[in-house]
Amino acid sequence: MASQNAKQSVSSVLPCFRIVFSCFFLIHFLFFNDKLVFAQTPVYACDVANNPGLANYTFCDSSLDVKTRVDDLVKRMTLQEKVGNLVDGAAGVSRLGIPKYEWWSEALHGVSSTGPGVHFSSLIPGATSFPQVLLTAATFNESLFEIIGKVVSTEARAMYNVGLAGLTYWSPNVNIFRDPRWGRGQETPGEDPMLTSKYAVAYVTGLQQRDDGDKDRLKVASCCKHYTAYDVDNWKGIQRYTFNALVTQQDMDDTFQPPFKSCVLDGNVASVMCSYNQVNGKPTCGDPDLLAGIIRGEWNLNGYIVTDCDSLDVMFNNQHYTNTPEETVALSLNSGLDLNCGTFLAKYGESAVNKGLVNESVIDRALSNNYATLMRLGFFDGDPRKQFYGNLGPKDVCTPENQELAREAARQGIVLLKNTPGSLPLSPSAIKSLAVIGPNAQATHTMLGNYEGTPCKYVSPLQGLSASVSTVFQAGCSDVSCGTAQVDEAKKIAAAADAVVLVMGSDQSIETEGRDRVDITLPGQQALLISEVANVSKGPVILVIMSGGGWDVQFAKDSPKITSILWVGFPGEAGGAAIADVIFGLYNPSGRLPMTWYPQSYVEKVNMTDMHMRPDPATGYPGRTYRFYKGVTVYEFGYGLSYSTFQHSLVQAPKVVSVPLEEGHVCRSSMKCKSIDAVDEHMCKNLGFNVHLRVKNMGKISGSHTVFLFSSPPSVHNAPQKHLLGFQKLHLTPQTEGLVKFNVDVCKHLSLVDELGNKKVAIGDHVLHVGDLKHSFTVRI
Ligand SMILES: *[C@@H]1O[C@H](CO)[C@@H](O)[C@H](O)[C@H]1NC(C)=O
Ligand SMILES: *[C@@H]1O[C@H](CO)[C@@H](O)[C@H](O)[C@H]1NC(C)=O
Ligand SMILES: *[C@@H]1O[C@H](CO)[C@@H](O)[C@H](O)[C@H]1NC(C)=O
Ligand SMILES: *[C@@H]1O[C@H](CO)[C@@H](O)[C@H](O)[C@H]1NC(C)=O
Ligand SMILES: *[C@@H]1O[C@H](CO)[C@@H](O)[C@H](O)[C@H]1NC(C)=O
């Protein structure tokens, strides 16, 4: 007993000691953390100013070419040092003056804190948060895509200069929004490969291109992901980690691959990320044809190939694709992989070499691709604050201009889906009381979508609307799931108001990474709330849908009581202001849907996991996207109204396009050729035509209008029923005309892909579509 008492008294002293100790530890940790998170110095190598010995290293000599420097660096490193630098949390080589570097930063629609490479602090508490990508794509404004990229990279560089962000950004997401249920559809530019390619090239250029015109160097490094055929996250328990996408060669080459190809060939992107899923039985990060063959071989990537986080662990532990971790390492590196987001390569790289499964020369190649990218970013040129972009800092983040651009992008993207005469725009002077209803009316963080950062500030829809008129508010549902709608309270304010704005839709609890939808009807009792409120309203009823993907809102489209519908995507930090701009007519809406809105019956019939783009008459499978799906839609791709109407007239288009074939070409003698190869240099040279159109703003309000040029090829090779050749957006004041010129390159734009993936030009009658205009022409030999 006595001894026990003695023990107790000792242990009762210990906690105090422990508290003191742990408090000390905590303070120390916070201080350390403080230094880390609130750091004011950037991470860089070759700090010759403070360490003159480094000047002797060839790799630190910025006057030499990248290859010479990289070769010098890699040959100085031990195998152990090498493998420690093949992962996103790269160990550096302290004896060579190379610090640790975190490769994983994100900037999908603003500098994002999703990756560990970015931190916000009191120094830079937030960055400009642009609309989620799908809404920006809806602007169909290519110059805007690039300007946003440019602003984001300026803010990223500014954050790098004070130690709060990296130089390597794993954005954009250029996967095709193939199925309306996909939780990550919001991150993409939509369902069309051409639009996605154009977005990718413009955004990558905006991120990477330097203002001093130095083409060999990078402002920041961008990354196109997730290569490839990745668009199932978690649908009815089917997980992306083990999903095997069964893709035909034809779908691969005319749907899934084109955005990646454009990223590398036209955008000169510095990186491609391989995905988690398998394609036709092979994990993408371990497929030599997809990586070394296509990205490095055919497209000649100048940069590095990185895994998703952590595709290698997934390949081994979830897919059981290889027998040992070392085999996984060897397969991926030998397939052309350079960097691992995760720790797998660092853990098992050395033993894979020692077991003879992978040669050290392959490790050197991977490391060289990574270091070449960092060299192009200036990481090995000493203090970045003494270089170009060295003056960027906190003053360059969240500037009034950047925040205004976030608002401008949102209003350019917002899509007007329905507008009964007399509904929108609302005149603020005519509205004495506006009822604002809905679980997204006070949205702030929801407006950002995923892969977000901390924004500069928020303007919620309610705040945006209240800036112009007097409002009353009821949420109507406790959250977007809307289990039980509070219908009576909402009806009460609606009945008393001159107009009603319902702000409905979803948030990341409904659709996001790792979360695909099962249904595409509005969640819970949202539709009930909308209908009941509309029923008692005496003035205009404006339904605002804030969401990533599209919905079956046929009930609202059909209801005479619901006078207008707007899709506002996830509109970013200034979303509420942009919504108000459109509702009160300060901006004439010009957004167009970058994806088809299907009826609920579509998702009841079609498995999300069926990757086929083309319909199958034998099984009744309807196909996907406007290019192949012929069934009923709620709203179609490219749909969107304005407060004006625009009229198109054809000025110039060919009746006949003759393809010059060389003497002796088999199709010259045989009339049986349905198509000809579109790779022949002789044939393709200068083979093109112009389509000129006049567009007139018939309305009373100035506005921007997007002209879509679609073509329907002859029905050979399972060709799309229709595909986008080009789009152009122009601004027109009331009653004025503009001329739009498309230069159609026959081999590039008009061609299609056959069953084996070969590029072909179809012989016969093609139909051009612009709005309601149709024009036929014949391609002949
Ligand atoms: C650089 O190399 C030269 C020649 O090898 C040597 O004499 C000199 O001491 C080195 N400088 C430093 C700062 O290490
Ligand atoms: C390593 O390189 C040698 C020589 O080029 C080659 O014969 C061998 O197959 C390579 N080993 C692996 C595992 O690729
Ligand atoms: C609308 O109101 C009418 C009469 O006030 C009622 O009969 C009808 O059921 C209501 N409809 C809905 C959808 O609430
Ligand atoms: C959908 O997938 C399930 C499970 O893989 C399968 O049993 C079913 O036949 C598929 N349905 C259709 C219409 O393809
Ligand atoms: C495209 O966006 C830019 C940048 O906001 C804007 O200046 C321009 O007017 C837009 N183009 C059209 C046709 O609306």
C-alpha cells in the first residue's frame, strides 16, 4: 500500500512535468511550423550568394543548356539520393545545396490548397478564386481561358516568392465529361474533345508562358491529367482505384486522347499525370504503349510524367497487378514514368535496382526529366527574387483587377436556359421586394467547387441581389440534400414578393471527387419546394441552379409558373455578384452549355461504367454526348439564351471540296473508296476552305454571342452524327452586324477517326450547321 502511495505521488507530479514539457514541445513545434507555414523565403537550389562553393558546380551554371546541367547533376548523385527525388516530397541533396521540394501544388481555377505545396498565411491569406472550370468553359471565350491562366500563374509565382507555394501545378483536368453522374465533371471543360483541347491549350499557355518571351523557360509548370479514359470515381461502389475502362480504339482516338495530345503538341505542357484506373486491363501508369509509346514517343513531351496520388500503391495493393512492390516500381519506370505522387518509388526504388528489375539508367532518365523541368523554372538559378518575376509578392495577389476578372468570368459563363417574355432581366426600380429562397442562396464556400483555395473574399447570391433591391430570405431546406423542405415559410415570403429567386442545386456533398451521383433529379425535396413556391408567386420566378453537372429539370422547363432558369455552375468567389449582374441586366447572358443535360431515364438505362461513346442498336445502348446520343435531352450541348436574339446568314461556303490525290492513288480509279487517309502530306497541304457568316444582333441590348460551326459527315466509320469544327464569340451592339470567318482545314478539322484509329476524310455529302442554318457540300476526289 505504502509503496503504491509513494508511486502515486510520484506519478501525480509527473503530469505537471509532462504538461510543461509538452507545452514547451508545442511552442517549439508551432514555432517550427510557423517558420514552415509563414515562411517568407522561397525554396531554391544553387544559393551561390550564401554558399560560394556551389559556384563550382556545372549544374548551377545558368549560362549552360539544360541538358548539360542536368547530366552533371545526376552523375553526382548516389542511387539512394536519386530514388529519394523521384517522389513529390523530394528529399533534395543537401550536400549539393539542393533543398527539399514539394512537387504537388494545384491551381485548377485559382491557387488551391488541395496539394501540400500551397499554404495560405497571414502574409497571403487568400488567392483569387475563379469559377469552377465547367462554368468558365461555358463562356466559350478562348482568350478568357488564357487570361485566367495568366492571372493564376502570377499569383502562384507571387506565393512561391514568399515560400507559400511551389512551381509545379497539377492542373488542368482535361478528361471528357462523358457521363452526367461523374462527380468531377465540374473540374473539366465539358463533353466535347475540341472545346476541351482548346481550353487545355489556352489555360496551359496562360500558366506557363513567360512575359519576357523566353520560350525555353516556364513561368510555372502545368500538368494535364488524368491520362487517360478516367471518368468514373465511385459509382454504386465501383471505385476508380480498381475500375478497368474498356475502351475501343476509335473512342480512344476521337474522344479520350485528343485533349492530351493538344496539351502536349499545341500547349507544350510540362507534365502529364497518369490516372488510377486501368484501360483495357492495364494500369495507365504501367502501360509502356500509353506512356513511352504515345506521350514520349509520338507526342515528344518536353517534361515529366507523374502518377496520381498514389497510383503505384493502388496498382500493387488494390489492383494486385504485380507480385512485388519492386515489380510495380520497375513496370512503371520502364513504361516511362518519371515521378511518383506518393512514397512508393522512394521506398522500393533502390531494391528494385538491386534486384535487377530496373536499370539505374532508367532512374537517371526519370530524374533528368524532373530536374530539366525544375531547371526551366529557374529553381537551379539561385534566389528567384533576383530573377525575372522576382518582384512579385503579396501585393500581386487578390488585386482589384484579378477579383474583377473572377466576377467577369462568372457572368460570361452563366447560362440562361429559359426566359419567358417579361421575366428577366428584372428592373431593380420595379422590384419593391424580392424573395430569395433556397439552400444555396447564402452559399460562400459552395460557390468555389472543389480544388479550391482560400478566396480573397466572397459575395454570396443573397448579398449580390441585396446590393440592388430589398430582399427577404428563407433557406427553404436546411441544406442542399433537402430532406424535408420548409415549404410554408418559403411560400409565405414568395406570395408577398414582387419576384422570387430560388437558389438551388448541389454542393460537394452531392457531387465531387470520389462521389458520383446515382440520380440526376434535384436532391431531396428541392423540386417540391420550387413548385410550391412558384405556385403562390405573383411575379417572375427565377430558378438559379448552382451545381457542377446538369440535372433533369424538365418539370421546371415545362412549368409556366417558373419564368426563368439559370445555370450558374460553381461560380467562384464573386458568384453572387455575377448572378445579380445577369438577373438585373447589367450583363447580357452569353454562356452556353458545355455538356448535355439528360433526362433521369438516361441514367436509369445506362451503366456509368459503359465507356462506349457510340450507340449500339443491337442492345439499345443510346451512346453518349451530343456527338453520338440521338435521344431526348432536357437541354442540349451548346444551348443558352441571351436577352437579345442573333440572326445568322451564310456569306461564303463551298459547294464542292476536291481532294487532290496523287497519280496512281487507289481511290482515283476505284469509286468504292468511302474515305481517304488524312495523313498524306501531299493531299493535306493547303487543303481547306472558308466559311463566312454574318451575325446580327436583332435585339435592344448589347451582348456577346457564340457562333458554333458543326458538321455532320456522311455516315461512314460510325462517324459522329455531328461534331464541332470551331466556335467564335463576338460582341455586338443592338442592330449591328459582325462577320465571322472560319478557316476549315480538311485534314485537321473535317476528318474523323475510323474503327482502327486512323484519321480519314469521308467522301460524299457533309452538312454544316450554324444555329438553324444548314449548308451541304460534297467532298470528292
Ligand atoms: C572551386 O574549384 C577550384 C578548382 O577545383 C578550387 O580551387 C576552389 O577552391 C573551388 N572553390 C570553392 C569556393 O570551393
Ligand atoms: C539493363 O540494361 C542492359 C544493357 O542495356 C539490358 O541488357 C538489360 O535488359 C536491362 N535490364 C532491365 C531490367 O531492363
Ligand atoms: C398550386 O395551387 C393550386 C391551387 O392554389 C393547387 O390546386 C395545386 O395543387 C398547386 N400545385 C402545386 C404543385 O403546389
Ligand atoms: C450494368 O452493369 C451490371 C453489373 O455490371 C450488369 O449486370 C448489367 O447487365 C449492366 N446493364 C446494362 C444495361 O448494361
Ligand atoms: C472574352 O473575354 C475577355 C476578357 O474578359 C473580354 O474582354 C471579351 O470581351 C470577351 N469576348 C466576348 C466576345 O465577349
